[in-house]
Amino acid sequence: MDRKIGVIASDAGLKNSIIELFPDEVKNGEIIIDILDSARIEEQGKMLESMGAKAIIGRSGGYRHTVGRVNVPVIHLKVSTLDILQAIRAASKYNKDIILVISDLEYFDYEQWNNIVSQNIIVERFHSMDEIEDKVTKYIDKKDEIVIVGGGIPCSYAKKFEMDNISIGASKESIYEGINYARELIDNLQEQKYKNQVLKSILDGVHDAVVAINTEGKIILHNERAEAILKKQTRDVMDKQLLNVYPELSFMLDILKNKTNEYNEIKSLKKIVIASNTTLLEVDGQVRGVICSFQDITKLQNLEKKIRFELNKKGLVTKYSFKDIIAYDPSMKNTLSKAMKIAQTDNTVMIYGESGTGKEMIAQSIHNLSGRSEEAFVAVNCAAISETLLESELFGYEEGAFTGARKGGKAGLFELAHKGTIFLDEINSISLSLQAKLLRVLEEKEIMRIGSDYVIPLDVRIIAAANENLIDKVKEGSFRSDLFYRLNILELHIPSLRERKMDIIPLFKYYINKFSKEALELNISEELKEKLIRYEWPGNVRELRNMAQRYIIFGEIDLDEGELIKVSNESCSDDSDISKKPIDLKEINKYVEEKVIEMLLKQGMSKTEIARQLGISRTSLWKKTKS
């Protein structure tokens, strides 16, 4: 064990005494001695420390100017009353008045000894080194009548001005006591340092982050795991007020105030979620502070999410971004510009648009441009799932929650969307009871599985969509106003295809090229373009896509809206007196059939699907549409 001791000797006499008492230790460097020098007194301690001293012994000024300036213990080699009396006894031989120049650190009761000492003694005490010279030089005019008694620096000034002087030496007992105390102190510090290092290694080696505070709210413990999780260095937080450094850990002060421990608590700290145990620090039955150990369960949640991704890949990956959207019409360009700005935020979004306008495509594009683009995108068509099933799909359920519940339970779509985005399409179709549960998710950022007794914290962005105005549903009482205002933070309206006519032909060509390798051979006439533009497109882009697929197969489109209106008008003008014309039931049935087929086509159904619905062959359907 390294027990090197540094000594700032007040004079050569003290140095020689130490060498005489500890010759081997001085020789092999266990004791390093430097004589006090007033010109560099403030640097002598640092020099001994740099030479490896684990403790420094100083006397009077040497001690005063070293303590607090080095990172090792400084021991005061006290000037005892016996040391002073021996120096006074030596000075008595001069038969002069004795000027005793000592530090305020030394205790000497002159009144107690004045009957024993025959000479007149004047005690001059100094508080700092700057005062010493004045204490000595004030007696220059009487230097033939006095003798200076003091430590190394007072005697050095006395010599400088040719004044008689006696240095206060140190007894062997004082030197032995000082050296042995220094050794014991070094041993104790080494043992304490060893224990602290063992404790630090244990705390830094554990998986939990550990932070402790004292009763004043100051941080007294902060391990490496806490550095990693909380992103601050221990040296920057030690002895600082907890609220100034980690306001998010204010619950530790609540424990200190309420004197109640907390175990297995889930808490949110800015961007992470932790599982914590927070307990009082008690010593001998007295509360001395609070200690909190915690783990970052965000990574556990991410790991769980990755596993869910592998098991539930469908619907978790986006296919579209803004560059995939065809937009030449100013109305659509303005919509996309607004959507791109919305993507830069993390607020809830409400998208309005008719069926088939591409609401999910816009939602995916917003997600892909947002800060959540690397996370999951989960799309839910609320209108396509029954209320009971929708609740279990959204929030998940525990094993045994209901008859038919999957063994091991099931994670809900909100859980799958954690850290990402969930798209709730046709949200206007959900019931009032489910709206209340959805409102809680928006407000509390947590969900509870069906049949569970614990909540799961969530970090998810919600994009909702509706094909009708929700404010009207609020007025009629079928949609909660509080949910509406929580959803309607950012609002986006997608124009229908008839409102963006400049995009009809580019979209039609796009789908022709997408669905047919021979698309370049198909000629789109001006007449066809005009017909496509004049058509109202009640099914919007979805209907246009289906029409393009039919065009690839048949080389023509079965839109005849303009002709139908024309014929209808002509019939009305000719039959001003319908009572005079015979009623042809066959023509009426034919007209009804045509209108039904037309309606189904507008809804985006294929002719095969329509034929199946009507219970006729596809050939018969083709004949009806051509007749």
C-alpha cells in the first residue's frame, strides 16, 4: 500500500528532527520533506501532492496555506505549549524581552506561565502570512532589547533584519504523533476508497439506474446506468438540487414528504418510460434521504413491438408517400401543400373526403414525412368491423377475457402502433360507447386491454378520416363533441375527383399504364377524354381506377351519362301528355335494369360482380348494357 507522506517543515531543525526519527522512511521516499518558503508557500503543498504524497503535514503557516488547496488530507502538526516553553527557555539566555510571534491556530495561555518565566513576554498573533512581517518589523528599533520567538517565517524575517531569534521546534512526541496519525488516516482513506470503489462497481454493474438524494433534495448518488438513461454525467449533477437537474424525478421529493415507499411504478420521463422502485434512505431509524432504482422499459416496449411486427406484418407498412400522388389541379396541389405542413407536426389530424378520394393514401404520406416514419402505420376501417369486434381489435384483450378469446391474449392495434401512427378510417361510424373509450386514449395516452387490470402507456399519433361532416353528427347527437374537438386539431379536406378535373386524364393514363403492359397501344381519343372529364365520378378515384381496368379489357368505357340525360329529356318533351301514350311495361323494366346496373358501376363494382348480384351471366349483362 502506498503510504507516502509529505511534510512542510517550518525550518531546517524540524527537517533534521524528522530525518533523525525516521531515517529509513526519508531515505526510501516514504516521507518527503520540504522546508517552508514564504515566496512559494501556496505551491508547496501542490508540489508534494504531485510527488505522490497521500497526506501532507504542515505547521502553522505551512498548514494554513496548504489546506483546501490540495486533494489529499492536510494534517496540522500543532505547536504545543511545551514546544513554546522550550523555545522561551532557550530565548531566556539572551536576557532580553521575548516577542512571541505565533499563529492564531496555536494555543498558549501566557497568564498561566508568567510566574514561571522570568523574562517579559509580548505575544503577537497573526491571522495570515501577510501580517507576519509587520509583527516582526515593528520591533526593529528595539532589536537590541528583544529576541523573536516563532515559527519558520517569523524567524526568517528576524534573520533578514539581523534580530535575535529562536525557532519553536517540535518535540519528538509531536513528530511521532503527527506521522503516525498521517499513516492511520491514509490507511483509513485507502480502506474507505476501496469500499467506495466496490460499491461504485456494484452500482455501475447493475442493470438498474440508481439516483439518491439527501433530505435537502440534493443528489448524492448517480450511477453509470443513470448517466446512460438520463443523458447527464455524474460529475455535472452531484450535489445539485434534484429539481434543477431532473424535474421529471420530482416524485422522489414526494416520497421524502409523504414517507411512503413506492414499488413497481410505471412513470413517463420526457421521451422514455421507466419502471421504478423509490424508497426512503434510513440510518439508525432516521430518514436521511430517498433512493430510486429504475429501468428504461421503452426498449422493452420496442422489443415487444418488433416481435408484434413479425407476427402482424399486414397493415404495418406504408406503401405511399407524397411523390406517389398525382396532382395537377390547383385544388389538389393546395391540399397536398397543407398536408405536408401537417406532417411536420405531431398533432392529431382529421381528414374529410368522399369515399374513394384517397384518404388513406394521404394519411400514409403524412406518416412517411413525419418524425414517426420509421415506426408502424396501422390502418383500421371502423365501418368494416362490428362494434364488439372493433373494441377488441383496437384495445386488445387478455386470455379468458371472453368466450373464444385467444390463448395468451392479443395485443390491440393501438399497441401495435406504439411510437407510430394509427389511421382510423370512417371514424364517423363508431358508436357512442366506443367514442368514450377512444376519448380516454386521446386524453390519457394509455389503453387497457379487455379483461385487464392494468394500463399500457402509449405514444401514438392518431389520424382519423370521415366521409361526412362530423360537426353535423355532433349537432344531431350521434358523435361526442369532446371527441370531435380532440380529433379536429388539424383539419384536411380532400377534393372529390369532379372538383379536380385537371387530374382525371393523368390519373386515367396512370392506371392504364399500371394495369396493362400493352397500354401504349391503347388510344385515348379526344371524345373519350371529354367524356371522362364531363362524368361526375361519384366513386371518385376508386371508380376511375376500376374504369381503367375495364377499358384495358374491352378497349372502351361504358359511360353514357350524357346520352342518358339527353334521351330522358327528349322523352319528357315528347310526352307532355303522357296519358295519351300507351304504357310499355317492357320498356319500363328495361329502364329500371339499366339504372340499377349504372348505379352499381358507379359504386366501383366490376361487371362480374354485378352479374353475380343480379343472378345473370356476364354475357347477359353485357347485352343489357349494349342494348
